[in-house]
Amino acid sequence: MKDIKHYLALAAILSVGLGLFFLFNYNRGAQIGIVVILATLYVGWGAIHHSLKKEFHLRILVEYLLVAILASVLVIFLLIRS
């Protein structure tokens, strides 16, 4: 698996984000900010990853964007409801 460095970078980004999310469990505003930043980094990671592999297309970017939006809306909704 030659892309292992890319996936390790993604895992590191998500792990740090998750750690910060739980570190700020008393501050909903900070948690929402962390979710938005993580979603943005996820989309950026996807764009860079596919650009480096020379297989970047607009539909791929839209897919990453939709997944990020869906996950963000879900987490933010759960934060607001709790």
C-alpha cells in the first residue's frame, strides 16, 4: 500500500481533532469550531491526496464536501440537542 503516508496523515488529523473535541467537552462553541475545522481539513486532505495521485476530478471534491457537510451537520445537531 503505497499511500500509507497519506492515510496516516489523515488518521493523525482526525485523531488530534477528536482529542481536542473531547478536551473541550465543556465548551459547545469550541466543539462546533473543531468540527468545522476538521471537515475543512478532511476536504483539503482529499483534494491533495487525489491531486498527488493524478486522479482529481470535480466529482471527487464534491463527494468529500458532501461527506464533510453531512458529518458536520450530524455532529452539530447532536451537540445542540444535548
